[in-house]
Amino acid sequence: IFFGASEPMQPGEEKLGIMQSIKNYGRQSLSKSWSYAKGFAAFGALYSGSECVIEQTRAKHDIYNSAYAGCFTGGVMAR
């Protein structure tokens, strides 16, 4: 997250001071982190929701519910 957030320098940024560069880098890191967090939350919600539905449908509590939910979530997210 930290190094992946750094964007290529724009013209005119070469002259920025060290503190301004750190602030810019922090803003970029924060925006990338927020984007990753939203994606992870969507993945988690889809997985847990599908696992609950599968468990209620099958009326069993076993390891296959997690496997089916993982397959379903992977298929939906890959689409």
C-alpha cells in the first residue's frame, strides 16, 4: 500500500519541499488505502452473505458451505 500509492511526479513537483512531498504522499496513500478497504469490505460482505444463504438452504453446518461460498464469491467478483 505504501509504495504502491506513489504516483509519478507531475511537472513542477520537483521543486516542492520535503514536508510538502510527505504530505502529498500521505494523501495519495490515504486515498489508495480507502479504495482497497472498500473492495475488501465488498468481498467480505458477499462471502459472508452467500455463506449464510448456502447454510440455510442446505440446513447443514459443515466445511462445504465455506467452499461453495468461496466459489460463488470468486465467480461473482471475477465477472
